[in-house]
Amino acid sequence: MKQLLIEETTSTNTLLKEHPDLIGPMTMAIALRQTSGRGQRGNFWESEAGKNLTFSFHFKPEGTAPAEQFAISEAVALAIAETLSAYGIEARVKWPNDIYAGDRKICGILIEHSLFGKEITRSIVGIGLNVNQREFRSDAPNPVSMWHLTGRKHDIESLAMTLGERLEKNLGIITTKEGKETTHRNYLGSLYRGDGLPYRYREASSGEEFMGIIRDVEPSGHILIEKESGTTGRYAFKEIVFI
Ligand code: BTN
């Protein structure tokens, strides 16, 4: 795997998108500082320079059609949870792909696919993992870092190595049908609120609040939540709020 260590850039996702010349088949671009780190929904991603692991990973997904692209999210989220577990941190995946420790967010993922016909031609997976940052200033809900959870500083380079290896391994697994199935089972087993108990949700369109149980996540990424009434709601990202 090709690794690039960059002192400063706007956003590692943008850098890889705009500079195909930098890209090998599997490339990891790590930045010490991002001047306009991007989060989901157009949000800014807060990360103090040199304190966290902020990088993007470029690869060409083999054997994954656009309709099953959520397998990539699952493989990536599991790679992060597994890496954190190796550091003694129990992390869960908040659907679709936020990584939580308890009720606090430790890592965010921004995946951008390029599609051509029935193929994903390339994927850029951006990961922001809070490592040694102690104070967060933005209005991001409940951020937490590895430092908060373990009470010590962590070496960012060796963390990047461990996570890079897990990503490579997990993305290799989903190239087969069986691998996708195993990954999906593991993803469901790692879900925040995935313990089969009812939790409170709000439907964004109707404003309706209800207690529901997460039943599954489809290959497209839609989540299925069974309501107390017995009906099952199917939601895309942004259509349902966890409360
Ligand atoms: C989120 O909002 O949860 C997603 C955050 C993703 C942040 C990472 S940091 C490295 C990469 N470059 C970016 O600009 N964003 C992603």
C-alpha cells in the first residue's frame, strides 16, 4: 500500500480526488493538519493539528456493485472498531457509520464513490479518528478521544499502520459473497442500539416519535426498524433521528 504523509492540506478526501497522479491502487493519504476538513452533510470536521488521525484511503472496490455499496461502509467501520479494540476501547458502530464509545463519537467516516455504469470505479474513504485531542470547540455532539478513554497519549503513526492493515484486510474480505455476509453479520453485531432492545426514534418527514428495534440494514444502507405497532420502517440516512 502506498502511504503519503502530508503536513497540511485542505481535506485529504479532496486532495485524493483532485490529484489522481498521487494515487496508486491502494493509497493512504495522512494529513497532520486539514484546513477545511469535511464531515458528513457538509459539516466541518474539527481536528487540532497533529493531535488526531485524519486520512483518506483510495481503492478500487472489486466485486461490489453500486447497489451493495454499503458493504464497503461495513468493512471500514469494522476495521476501526477492531483497531480500537486492540487499544482496549470498546467501540460500536452507530448506523450508518459513526464510531461511538459509549454515547460519544470517537470517529467519523466520509465515503465518496465514483460510479460508472454498473460499477464503482473508485472509492475514497475519509476517516477522522480522535486520538490525543483533549478539548473540542465545535458544536459536534459528544466528541471523545482515545486520550479521554485511556488516559494516555497514542502514537499516531503506529495507529495509522494498524488501521491501514485492517482496512486492507476487511476490504479484501468483501470481494466475495461469503465475505460480504460475514462482514454484515459482524456489522450488525457491532451496532450501537443493536442489542435487540427498543429505543426511541423520530421520523424526519412526519416528526413521529416511536420506540423501535433495529432489525437489519440492507445492502443499499437503508435501516429497518420495527415499531411497537408491529410495522417496520425503512429509512435512508437523514430520514430517521436517534433520540
Ligand atoms: C463525519 O462527519 O462524521 C465524517 C468525518 C470525516 C472526517 C475525515 S478527516 C479525513 C477525511 N478528510 C476530510 O475532509 N474528511 C475526512
